[in-house]
Amino acid sequence: MGGTTGSGAALPEPALELDCRGLPCPRPVIELARHLGDVAPGEVLAVVAEDPAARADVPAWARMRAQEYLGEDVAVDGVARYLVRRRD
């Protein structure tokens, strides 16, 4: 389910979506790190997480790991989904 960035631009569909519903902090970011290599450089990985800390943790992880945080939208069930583009 595509969303928009703060500028109103459409977010890309991810090549891989990680279901981290029910996982407490820091597990969504751990799963993101584990699966980054599962997508090719330039592709997008999405993390679906109910954990409120993921809203800050995913962008911070992307920044620290030199990956591109694209923004947040929602999965089909309304749970927050965070999108990261693999740079390397």
C-alpha cells in the first residue's frame, strides 16, 4: 500500500516487507539490519511495526548506516510501515 512523504510525493513499493508486528524495541531495527542484504542496492525494504519506538529508531538506524530513509506510510491493516532504500 503506497503512501506519501511529507512533501506529498508517493512512496515506492518495497521489494521486501518485514512483518515486525508484536516485536518490542529494538527487534524491528534488528530485523531491518538482518534483512538489508536481502534486497539489491537501490531497492526498498519496508518494516511494519507496532512498536512506537520504531518511528524514531528506523530513521536513526538508516542515518547511522548510511542508508536512505524514505518515510512512513501504513500497511493494509493500518499498522505503521517504515521504508528504507538500500544504498550499498
